[in-house]
Amino acid sequence: MNELDQVKINFDSGGLLILNIALAVIMFGVALGIKPSDFKRLSKQPKLVLIGVLLQFVLLPFITFLLILLIKPEPSIALGMMMVAACPGGNISNFMTHLANGNTALSVSLTAIGTFIAIFMTPFNFQFYGYLYEPTSVLLKEVQLNPIKLLELVLLILGIPLMLGMLLRAKNEKLAILICKRLKPLSIIVFVVIVILAFSKNIDVFNRYAHHVIGIGILHNILAILLGFTVAKAFNLSFQNQKTLAIETGIQNSGLGLLLIFTFFNGLGGMAILAAFWGIWHIISGLAISYYWSYKDKKILEIS
């Protein structure tokens, strides 16, 4: 086993509990912004939603697996890549889609349906590809991953907050909107601060091993964005929808991935470092491409 596969990121039980709560609150905030009409749109544009779901839960995990076979990273890094690819899209993708002049309604719809699907597909995809690749299969057997407990945690962090948030939105829309405006940015800030504090205690580990994941993380993220854009283009979707699906595929809920890594893998080095780097990098890449598309659209309007 490689040295990196034995490295552990120290994260105490108190910090893990707060991380659980912060992520659940973020998902609750996401649910407060979801309206029944978002799901009604699914029946009006089933092709768009089906392509988005296909990209998120079938093609991205598969392409990630092929990339792993090609570059053969350390097993713990490979597991980190599988974990990120198995997670649903990140909620910040809605903001980035709006910034890029994409189809915001589609982005919100995909966030809603994707998060529900992820309750089952995230555990399935991670375990399926993890056991399919022999080097990662060895690691999974060593940590004795309990699939039922994995499903329970994903349901607790994603499913329950979503149901409660949508229920409140349905019962009292004004209150839900008010809470959402204040809760969403605050919960994300709290989550980022907790992760930074946790990893600041392991700065030596990052300094020693970060170079193992930087190139892989950037390549993986760029591949995900290109996958979304290319597949959307292959289906002859509009440029607006191509931008949306590129962002939805490239922006992953790496916070959920980190939580699962800390909970079930005791902060396994390569996994945690890869997921943490992805969490930082996908914000940079997502904002960069969103600003580029926004600037490009402005120029077109000025010319016309």
C-alpha cells in the first residue's frame, strides 16, 4: 500500500457532529427555495431533466472510472474521485448558472430531483465502482464499509432536511423565503469555516501530499464540465442548456463527500485531500466559466 493510502486527516467527533449539522442546514436552506412548480417543470421538459440525471448519475461516475483506469492514481485518491463523482450536484451551481445566463429553472429542477435520487444513487455508485476497481476494493474491505449505515447517513443529511424544508415552503411560503435568504449564506460560511479549521490542524499533511491531487483534481473537474457541455451539444440542446448542464455536471457536492469520508474512512488521506481540493477548485472553475459566458453574452448584445 502506498504511503498516502495510510495517512489520516484528524477530525474529532465534535467537529464531525457540527459538520453534519452544517451540511443538513445547508440542504434545508436549499429545500426552502424549492417550489412544487419546480417539479411540474419536469413533465414539461423531460428530455432536459433526463439528460441531466444521465450525466450526473451515470456518465460522470463511468467517465471517472475510465479516467482512474487510465492514470492509475493512488488507491485512496481513486476512492476520493469516485466519492466526488457519486455525489449530487452542489447547490452553488444554481447561482453559477444564473450568472452564466443559463437555464436557472432547469438548474433548480435538477438540484431538486438530483438530491432525491442521490439518496440511493450516491451509495450505489460509490460502492459499485469502488469494488469494481481492484486497488480500491482492497481499501474498502479494510475499512469494512457498511452500506446500510452509508445509506442511512445520506438519507439523514439529504432526505430529511429536503422534506422538512419543502414542507415548510408549502405551509408558509413567506416565512420559508425569509429564512432561506438569511440561512443559506450563513450556513455555507459556517460550513467553510469548519472545514478550514479542521484542515488547518492537518496543514503538514497537506503540505506533504497536496501535489498528488492538484493535477488530478483539476483534470477531473475540467473533464466533468466538458462532459456536460459535450453531451448537451450532442443532443442538440440550446447553448443556454449546454451551459447549464456543463455547470451542473462540473459542480459537485464535495461537502457531502468530505462528510462521508470523515464518517466512514476516518479521514483517509488521499480521499480527504482530493475532496477538499475539489471543493475549492470547482468554485474557482465554476465562477471563471460563468463569468466568461456572462461576458461573452454581453459582448454579443453590444454588437447586435
